[in-house]
Amino acid sequence: MSMVDEGKFIGRLVTIGVLEGVTKEEMEDYYEGSLGTEAFMAAGNDLVLVYSIPYEPPGQTHEEEYWELGEQYLQMVQGDMDKIVESVKFE
């Protein structure tokens, strides 16, 4: 998933990995010591979902004219990710 502003690519927001052949417990143990940029997301239907978010905002958001966009980017990555993770359901 990426952030685009007025048709211009700003940066990657999240990458979701779909894994087979591993258990939920294995992935939770693996990501337990993570810095928070990678984590277990959900498991079901013999699949495990994990996600990775960028460690810092894209370089152009450090420029003064893009500060507001950088704040929006951080909100999307940090604030909205918990809501996205909670919304994943398997049937």
C-alpha cells in the first residue's frame, strides 16, 4: 500500500506478506523483539499475514513545503495501522 498525493508517489505505507507453512505462534515469537516496523497481523485458512511499515517518512516529507504531508503520512502509518490490523478477519 502506498501514499500518493496529486498523482505523485510519496512513499510506501505498508507491505503485507502472506506466508504458508508457518504457524501463528512461530510468527508471533519471531516478531516479538521487533522494533515495531514488522509484526504479526493475522492467521487463518492455513495462512499467516505479517506486515512491515517504513522506519521513517520518505525524504521529500522532510522539506518544509511537505511537512503537512509528512504528518499525514505518519498518521496513516502509525495511527491507522492498528485499525487495519484489527479489521482483518478470516472466514
